[in-house]
Amino acid sequence: MPFIMSRVNVKLPKSKELMLKKRLGQAIANVPGKSEEVLMVGFQDNYSLYLRGNGDEPLAYIEVAIFGTEHHLGYQGLNADITQAFYDVLGIEPDHLYIKYDDITSWGVQGQFIDRRDYM
């Protein structure tokens, strides 16, 4: 159950959104047991973002939520791939992109509640 939510302060045409979706699907494979098959992504463009008091340059704030990965295996490669994807597709400089990681311990899908303790 990985989820990646991206907020950018630039217009995101559908063609670039689809490019990012594909790149994020490839990037999540850095994390053992995760793949595009279980990845959900969301995009919000033209979002008001400011960094160091400036909102004129392309910026991104990305949240990555992953279930059952408390040891953060593969996060370094995931982080690098996400950063590179946003640079390649939208020209967002690495120092203009922040990524927040959330460790999900429980979640619900298909009407079922799933808790990490049940898998230990």
C-alpha cells in the first residue's frame, strides 16, 4: 500500500502527469515487496508553495506513505528516483523539492482493516 501525493506550484499537463506516474511506478520498486501494481498516486498542480519566501521558481512537496517498511529499505534509491523524475519531467531542481515519508502501521482496503502487528 504505497501512496505518493505530489503538490507542485506549476501547471501539470496530462502528458507530464502520465510521465511522472510511470516514473513513480518504477521508483517504488526500490522498496522490497512494493511495485506499481500496488501503488496509488495523486497529483495537485498550481498549488501555492513558497520556499525561502519565494514562490516564483518550480517547487514540489511530495508525501510518500508506505505500509510495513519501518526499516526504510530501499528509501535511498526511491528518494533519488523521485527527485530525478521531477527534475527530468518538470525541471524542478533537487533543492526545490521536499519529500516527506510516513510509515503506515495500519490501513484499510476492500473493506478490511490491516495492521502491521498481524504480519509480525
